[in-house]
Amino acid sequence: MPIKKVVIPAAGLGTRVLPATKVVPKEMLPVADKPAIQYVVEEAAASGITDITFITSRNKRAVEDHFDDQPELRAALAAKGDEGKLSKITEPSTLARFNYVRQQEPLGLGHAVLMARSVIGNEAFGVLLGDDLIVHPPRPGLGQLIDVHQRTGASVIAVMRVPREDTARYGVVTVDADEQLDARTFRVRDTVEKPSPDEAPSDLAIIGRYIFTPRIFDLLEKVEPGAGGEIQLTDAIRELSRQEPLYAYEFEGMRYDIGDPVGLLTTSIAFALEREDLSPQVKAYLRTLDLE
Ligand code: UTP
């Protein structure tokens, strides 16, 4: 069955980008002139997704409002005959059907995904993290995972190769060389959270795109709270790899992480440089900088 539903967890505290995230959700911070989460929703829509469930919380009203209609602003722009700006504000609400589920306390990414169980039901679904952006792919990031799911019927997680010295920042997969489907698709045997370079079983790091069979919900129900009392998605993924086939797909494209100040800034510059309307001025500015 084709994947039609995804979950986008957006109920975290975003503490690494304070004070910007004191009242503005991290996922709503702009990358060039668009909130980060809109790129993620566009990727889902371009991958054939029709139903998106956001996991939100008390401080995340802006996410709901962004993907809703704005009648006053729409009327004002229509009265001015400004079709360009009008389409910019109407487009987000047309990208998919949206649901919102509240996570009352930020009890971890695993807990956030579990909140969507009643909306997703008993079918395979995708998860996209609102602070991971993927660009320049031949096919949208999530769509690449959907292709692997169509071939295998199994859960699929996106991975990227990282320098050995960086493995301690990621979840890393142990893969089975005998069961590799092709150059980019690996059978996962285990996962290790934030291993040191010496202990890392591979250089394949897990990033924020996943396709899960509904079994993940049963496993999330059983995960014990870990560091900081949080229910970790990686613990359930680890168990999943032991119970049923799980594939890691080395996705094609570039991944940007807007979850910290440097990532937010560099992602904005990278995205602006790709835009015909913005890049000449941004390049001109960058050339004026005296960078030693
Ligand atoms: P992160 O760990 O990157 O986000 O979670 P965070 O907790 O908001 O960030 P810091 O560490 O405090 O800066 C990855 C994604 O999971 C969501 C976040 O909103 C983010 O998009 N998340 C995390 C939830 O929805 N609920 C949670 O309890 C935790």
C-alpha cells in the first residue's frame, strides 16, 4: 500500500536556539524567507503524502496558524491585486490535509511519535523531523525511503555518511554486509546511540526521515524512559531491527540541521545561494567580508 500519512513532531523545547525559541517554535524559524517546517511539508507533499499530523504543544500555535487560512491578510493582498504575495500565503494550506495532536509534556521524540497512534492507525507511515532539511535530491528525501519501502514492505530509516570523529553526535547503525540490497540500501542489525569513533560500528548516521510499520507503536509503548526521562525513538528502532527487517537507506542529497545557531545560519545562507532572486545580493555581501 502506498504511504500517504506522515507525522512531523514539533513539540520539542528547542533549547539550543534560545532565546529565539522562547516564544517562536524552532520549526517556524526562517530559512531564507520561509519557516523551516514549510520545506519539510513541501518535501512530504512532493513525495506523495496527503495527510500530515503535526505533534505540537502549548507554545506551537504558530505552526497551526501557518498551515491555516489567513482571511484578513488574504483579503488585503487580494484588494491590492498582489498575486505573488497572495500565493505565498495561500500555498501552505493547500499542501496536504493537516491534523494536530498535542504532546502535553516534551517527554521525548519517541513519545511524540506515539501520540500519533490513533490518527495513523494500522498502516505504515513516515516521520519527518522539522529541523532536518534535505535538498538537491533527484527525488525528495522521504520519497527515496518510500521507494525502498515499496520494494521491501519493511521499515526504512535515512542515513548519511559522517566523518568518524563526528559519530558521537548521532545514532549509528550496524549493518549486515551479506544482506545489502544495493549500494545504498543496508539491512540494519542494530543501532548504537552516540558512539565514540572507536566504538562506532559504521560511519552511517541516522537522520530525521523514517518509514515505519505500525509495529513501532507497540515498541514505543514498552520503551523505558532514558536520559532526562525522555522516551527515545532510537530505543524503539533498535528493538524493531531485532524483531523485523529494517533497512537503512543512504539518501541522495544534502541534509541541513537547523537545530543549533550555526546550523540555522549556514542553512539560511546555503538556501539563499540556491535562489535566483536572492543569490546575487547575498554573494555580493559575502564577497565584501574580510575572512582573513
Ligand atoms: P530535538 O531534540 O532536535 O529537539 O528533537 P528539541 O528537544 O526541541 O531541541 P533542543 O535539544 O532542546 O534544542 C527532534 C524533533 O523532535 C521534536 C522536536 O520538536 C524536533 O522537531 N520533539 C522532541 C517533540 O516533538 N517532542 C519531544 O518531546 C522532543
